[in-house]
Amino acid sequence: MTINCKDIGVLPYDLAAGDGFQVTFDIATWLGATDTIASVVYSATDGHGVDVTATALKLASHINTTTVIKPWIKGPTGGNKHYTVKMVVTTAAAMIKAFYIKYSVR
């Protein structure tokens, strides 16, 4: 399945607790013809703004290329909650921008 989005992506379905998969977030248009991704910092919060990075992301499985961010998200235990993944990209040209993925766990 492909989800097209700009700065904020919203998963079109709820995850079950324990579900996990890798999302592809192509930011080539924002980067332009010559800039590339230098680094990405990933974090996650729940609907109350509490840091849930350790339970909502599989940190060792994130991947990024020069134009694509691929966070590995998962459904923490305890359903009926909303989560936001934040990906702060720094480019080779020192541009910084945050991209987001929002999803729910049933």
C-alpha cells in the first residue's frame, strides 16, 4: 500500500497492539534536485504529548536513503490511543524540517 502525503502522513487504518511495519516517506520534492538527507532524528508521542519513542518505534530498524525516510512504527499495548511520529531531517545543505506520521491503535 502507498500513502501519498506532504509534511504529515496519516495512516488510513488503525493498528492493533503489537502490529508493526515500515512506512516509506519520500521527501525528494522538498529536497529539490541537489540536496540530500544527511541525518534523521526519530521520536514519538502519544495523544497527551508523553514520549513513547521506546514503545512506538523500533529504533534499530529505521532506514533512510538520500531522499527517503523509512521509520519502523509499531502499535504499543493498550488500545484506543493516538500516536504521532516526528522525523526531524537535516540535509547536506543544513536545511532542517520535521515530517510527521499520525496513527491510532485500537
